[in-house]
Amino acid sequence: MSVVVKVGGALLENPARAVEEIQQVATTKTVVVHGGGLQITRMLERMKVASVFIDGLRVTDRQTLAAVAVALIGEVHTALVAQLRQNGLAAVGMFGLIRASQKPGPWGLVGNNVRADPVALNAILEAGRLPVIPALALGETSLLNVNGDETAAAVAVALESSELVFLTDVEGVKDADGMVLDRAAAPDELLAASFVSGGMIPKLRAVKAAMDGGVRMVRVGRTRFGRIS
């Protein structure tokens, strides 16, 4: 069975380190999904455009969407695919396998209801390749900025993956006392907790979506979500 690995955070600032961590969890059938929030914010700063977040999601107008595409595809994606291949992995950059609907509300060109194409992905995996997917989706009338964690969950569910791994610059999910949790059966109580905020909200929602969709084990840093036997 396949494993889906989501790479984000400061890890993407150092592709060599990111690939080393990917190799530690990769199996014979692995899909890599990446975001690029730091790189997008840096690109927007160069354009003198402020970054605005609501519930951990970036508000995206057309100017911001252009910056997202340049940072994700032109910077992060190409560097990550090149480093994976340099390390001997048969990586292939894939764009167009993710579709989404425009999220209602104040977010602009942001997608939800993210769907992945399992037929195309399985064909690539069966050919012995490692698909690398950016968090950018095809909408009905426009490209859509999609959350990388939600995208990774959608890929894992579509492929009926055995595990979804979030590689990030944080140690893991913390409890009310600020201690990193080693194990948790499900993210539901954490999602309802007042101490969970910012980017951890969409990440935990992605954990829930993956588990609700049949993924048995999800890892966020060193925190493992799944049935504790």
C-alpha cells in the first residue's frame, strides 16, 4: 500500500534536509505533497502585498494567486523534484491531478472539497515513479490556492493509503500544557480545544478527514493518530 508524505514549513527552505526526511518514511509506493507558505509569504513581501490569514488559511485574490503559483511551481516544486532525483528517487512533478471547489466566504480564490485523481496516481506509482504534487488545484474557472494538509489528506484517501505523514518543523501536536502528544486515537477533542489555533487548525482537520476516509495511521511530527491497540 502507498504512503503519502506532506512536506511543509521551514523544511522546504532546505530541500536536501527535506529529502533526507522523506527518505526515512518513504516506501516502494510514495506520494509527496508539498506546500510552501514561507516561500509564498516571501514572494508577496517582494511584491509589497500583505499576507492575510483567516482560520489558518491564506486569503487569496488574483495577485496573491499569481505569487502562489510562482513560489510553489517556480521555486519549491522544481527544487524539491530536482533534489529527490539527485538522491536517486524517481520523482516526477505532477500538476493537474488535484481539483477543488472555491471555498465560500472571505478567502477568495481558495479551494475546498479537494479531490485527487486516483487512476492517474496509481498508474504513476505502478510505473515505479514518485509523484510530487504542489498544493495548487484546478477549479471550475480558475486555479485555486489549496491548503497543503487538506490536499495530502485527499490524496491519501483517494489512494486508500496505509499512512499519511506530515513532515513539519514543529515537534508534533501539543496538549493544553504545551507538551507534545506521542499518541492520540483521533483529533476530535483537539479540534474543539481553545488552545489549538493558527495553522494547526487546518492540519488537524486534515488528520480528521484522512482518518474519516479510511487512512489508519496519521503522523504529525512525532504525534501518531490512530487506534491504539
